Amino acid sequence: MYSNDEVNWFLEELSTSPAQLRLLDLSLGRLLKKAAADAEDWRMLCTDDQARQISEWLTKSIHDDAAWLKSLDDFGRPRKLMKFTTVAQIEKEAAKTLQKAARRPPTPSMMIAQARP
């Protein structure tokens, strides 16, 4: 039997802040906890690389104050996260956003931050 405690620990290990942990729980955590509740091995739903990519995407979204973070459902959850029904869907969105960011030229503030030791 698998438990939500295991999923919570996994998410906490990925998390860099309380805000990001909440988003991880609403997206990846929601799917992993559903699998655990259905007595499935939730660890088989997501590779470590997928989890890290999703975590990076959420961190970047918070840092960039992404517009989708303000579009909430009646329970205060970002609608974008609630629409995902598979890890692959979340990973695809994460990859798309991170690839766009990588192609964007650096801003002056990014260059200053990179120049600091």
C-alpha cells in the first residue's frame, strides 16, 4: 500500500519554497496521490527528470509572476494546474515554457545576476 506521506516527502524534496510546494502539490502531487489512493505505485508515473523539470517550471513561473498564476478557480487553485490529467501533460507544458525562456535573450537584470560571484 502506498501513502500520501510518501508523495508529500517526494514533493518536499523537490520544493524550493512553500509557494512552489503548494503548486507542486496541486499539479504533480494531485496525480501521484490519486495513484496512491488507487493502490497504484505512484513512483512509476513520473521519472526524477520529469519531476525536476516540472519543479523548475513552477519555480520559474513564480519568479516571473506568470499570468496563469492569477487565474484561479473557486477554491483558489490555478486553473492551469487543475486541467492536467497526466504527468505527460504537465511535462509538456513545462518543457514548452522552459524552452521559450531559453530562447529569450537575457535581460539586463539577468546579466547582472549572472555576473555576481
